[in-house]
Amino acid sequence: MVSDGWFNKRFDQCADLIRETVNPTEIDIVPYIGLEHIAQESLYLVGCGTSGDVSSAKTRFNKGDILFGKLRPYFRKVIIAPFDGVCSTDIWVVRCKPGTDQRFLFYWMASQEFVEESTRSSDGTRMPRAQWECVSRIEKPIPPIQEQQAIACILGALDDKIELNRQMCKTLEDTAQAIFKSWFVDFDPVHAKAAGKQPKGMNSEIAALFPDSFEDTDQGSIPKGWSIRSIGEMVKVYGGGTPSTRELNYWIDGIHPFCTPKDMAALPEPILLSTERKISDYGLAKISSGQLPIGTVLLSSRAPIGYLAISRIPVSINQGIIAMVCDFRFPNIYALHWTKTNLGMIVSQANGSTFLEISKNNFRLIKAIVPTVEVLNSFMGLVEPLYLGIESLLLENELLNAMRDELLPKLISGNLRIRDAEKIVGRSV
């Protein structure tokens, strides 16, 4: 027994492993969560598929269940399921037993202590998997249920704010995408003016920048006065490389952000603020494209093609990324949304036997609609503040994530008591 009503309990006294296996072909279509859909370290879901996308046996889960990635548990892929569905069998589905609060149990499983214990007991060298029989024996002091709920409430307040910020980011990104689609895909302002109408939701000054008719090109009908140009004419296109990982001088004491598709895959929004790895001055000198400036648009060019981001840091890139350094003639946010909208066409220009890859040369030849500079300037005037807002929210989330991860082990161990934690969170949320 531990002081203040805390009692030592084994993990299996607090948690049940749910083993409801289903065949996706024999059930209605439901959401599917694989390990690729759970963010590493950040405790949130980055996406999902459907049961129609998979064929092998999966595990059924309910909304509120804890999903813990048992394959390579050191990646700390842990979430609370936001809906009912099925998941990979490399994910544990866990529910609390009576006397244990579900969200407290989630934070216990999300703690570095639990992740490290799971990792130590993993079986396998190349593909280590945590063993339920081993983690079941993990023992720690557990507070009374009311204090569990209070701890979960405090940590949950931080996670709720993080989630709210994510939703706000998505709204801002969707707004920018809607403007791009209206102006540059559907050509709504041009159609409105051609019909003698004022473009909806647009002031007269911006409306005056759009033509009132179309002209035919070899790429189809486009607004009069706009043009068709190859991407290589409009932006500087770069590829990257990876300095030898056997040469320690390229990586030890690295200070320059080095981006790979893995960094981009984990982004909740298409803004790159940091990278997992950094290279030294010696390493940077080995990359032909060098260090690319803030504002560079990044596109993963293979395995898979399609991860996108605007870098908000100077960055170098590996061979799996195509970079676009843009100017006012084809500004970066326009390039980002153009690439997202035309991804199918980009992929169609890829080749490769092992995996599809779009080369820099093939990418440069792709044709794009280029509006007038005046229209592009107006577009950027509307959407740049949206992306500055997204960046601000993402930076705030980094701080909130760090605060949660600092408070978590102290709270669930009893080293920080509720009253002190409430004061800390109250100043930040």
C-alpha cells in the first residue's frame, strides 16, 4: 500500500485485452485503423481507412477503447478510439476494469514508463512486438477512482485544447482549399462575370481582376489572359540526397534540419516546423540542393507520392522529395494547392518497377494553369493569414504536447498532486 490511499496494482487488475476478431469481408463497412493512422508520440489519429480496404482478420473496437500499437511499441502510438470500427491485429484494444478510470488507464499506457516496459519485454529483433503476458505484470501505485478521474481531467483538458486547435487548423486549411477550388478549378468568378453577375462573396476590386470569358488551349478552356506553362518554367525544382549514415561527421552534432517523407507523413497540416533528423555542416555540403529557404514547397516523390508541406524552416531534403522554390509568379500556397488538386495527374507521370516515383525531369514538364500576377497576389492576400494562423496553432500545440508529457508521469505517480497541477493547467488552457 502507498500513502494517501494509493494501492499497488498490476496492470491486468486494471485492464482487459479485447480479442474480438472479425473478418472484414463478413461485416458492414466500418472505419479501419492501422498503425499508419496513429501519430507517433503525439497521441492522436491522423486518419483512417475502411474495412473494405483490408481483407485479413482484424480486431473490433468500440468508441472509447484504448488502441495501443504493440508493433515497435517505442513509437508510442496510443489513442482513445473516437468511433467504433476495426483495427490491425498489431494494435491492442484495451478497456478498463471496474475501479479504474478509462482515461486514466489511457494516460498510464501513454506514459514513457509503460512504453519503455512494453519495449523491454518485446519479442523479435527486426519487428519487435510487445507481449501482453509481460505488460500484464507491470505494477504501480494507483490512486482512488476519484483522483484517477481528476488526473485524467487535467491531462484531458490539455488534450482537448490540442484537439480544438487541430480542428481550427483544419477549418483554416479547408477555407484556403475552398477559395483555390472556386477561383482556379471551377473558375466561379469568371463564370459569374460571363453571365453579367457579381461574383459571389467577392468585392468589386478583386472581381475586376478576373476576365469575363474563356479561351481554348491545348490543355482545355481557361480564363482569357491566363496562360499554360510547365512547372519547370514557373518554379525552381530540386531533388535531394542522403549523406552516408556510416560517416558520423555528417550527422553528429547536426544543426541543419533534414527532411524525409517520414517527417511529412506525420504532419497534421501541410506545414513543416521541424524534422526528426539534423545534419552537420559536412553533411549539408554533400547534398547538391543544399539548404532550401523558408517557404519551399515539398512533395514526397515516391513510396508514396503525395505527402505535401510548406517548410517554415530552412531545410535540406533526401532523395524521396521534390522541392519547389517559388516566387510571385507561382506563389508557394498556390503551388501547394495546385499540387494537391492535380496529384492524380502527377502520379500518372511516375514510373518504376519496385515502387512508383516521379522524377524531377518528368515533374518539371507537367503543365499548369498560371493566372495573372494580380489575381495570384489577391489570392495570397486572402490565404497567407490563414496559414499564419495554422502555424501559430501548431506551435501552440507543440507547447501543449510538451506540457502534457511533462505533467503525465508526475501526476500518475503521485509526485505532483492535483491542486498544484490544476494551477499549472489553469494558466495555460
